[in-house]
Amino acid sequence: MRRSDSEDEPAVFRRVVLKNASPHHYMKVRLALEDESTRLSAVELKQFIITGLTSLYGEVGGALTFDLLKYDEDSLTAFLRVYSKGLVKLWSSLTLLGSYQDQACAFRVLQVSPFLLALTGNSRELQLD
């Protein structure tokens, strides 16, 4: 506390910006294909994503580092890890991918988080007993 007899100093505006300290972001994505019987292996899915990055951003985009952490071939759902600086490029290239082997497709980004643990559960699908 200040004493009342001292001079009051003017308030100083100070802007504090906290940047995300996490080096990576994690994405949970699902590939929706026109022909639901089509199945992709993990290698084919990663190559498909790299092709999308290359077509949108050129060779520099194709060199973007991302990891396919987990992939379920039955539901076509994948967990991706990407450096935080490359999140927007990866997300935009997934959004603009529209065809796989001459059939319509679309990536659905289900969840994005800087924490992998946050993708393990979804409060919208929570069923209480």
C-alpha cells in the first residue's frame, strides 16, 4: 500500500501476450471418401497429405514436417503431430484436398490441441452411466 502523502504515479498500461509454449500441435482428423469401401494404409494416407501440401505450397510445403502418430484404417481417423508454426499450412492443405483416386473426399478436422492428452476424450461424446 502507498502512503497518502506520497505523489501518485500515473498508471502505466502494459500489454502482456502469452504465446503458446508448446512446440507441437496435435490434430485428430477423419477422411471422408465418396466410396466408403475404399481403404488407405497409413503410408498411403501420409503420402496423400504430402501431395496436398506440395500442390498448395510447392516443394517447401511438401517438406513440412508432420508425424502420423496413429491411424485407424476402419474409421479412416488419424492423429497428426505438426510443429506449431506449420499448423495453418497443414490445416489449409487438408481442407483443400478434394479428390483421392478420382473420387470425392474431404478431411474433417475433429479436434486440435497443443496437448495430446486433450485429444483422448471428447466431452460431446461422453456417456455417463
